[in-house]
Amino acid sequence: MRYTPILIVPFLTACSVGFIKFDNDPLVRATYAADATKSSVIAAGGKPDSEINVPEINGTCINYTLKKGEETMPFYVAFDKNGKRKHYGYISCQQARAKGVFSQ
């Protein structure tokens, strides 16, 4: 038991480092803004890879693929009917729906 922290800490650090790498991306920074809207996010990130309707929030969700060197990471942003940001994360819209994010 006394070695458990030694084994867990590197694992947790490795998982979080992947996300941190993309936190300075203009798209991600625009999404983090308190007043983020669909138009401000698209202005920062360009044309999304795809967009789906999300009836659960009466809005839409856009998918991006973030790139840094050879690494890529999915990123989604969901908006209500007024274009205000509701949800976002380092997964796809489809994965967020499967996890029940839009039902919360």
C-alpha cells in the first residue's frame, strides 16, 4: 500500500499533461472565456470539423480536432439556442452525448 501513490501519481500526471498542452490554443482560450459565444469560438477556431443538433439543450454542438505537432485531440463546444456556450471538453460531441453531458 505504501507504494500506491508512487504508481498513481505518474499515471495521473501523464493523463493531464495531454490536455494542458492544448490549453493555450486560441480556440480553447476563446471557449474558456466567460462570455463565449458560437461566433466568438468559430472566429478563434475557424470552420469546425462537424456540427450536430442537440435537442437536450435546444442548441448545437461543434467538433474540432486540435493539433500540436504530431499530436491531435478532439474538442467539442455546445451552445444553447441563443449561441451561448453551455458545455465543452476534450472529447467529441458524440462522446459527450453518450456520457449524458447534455442531459445534466
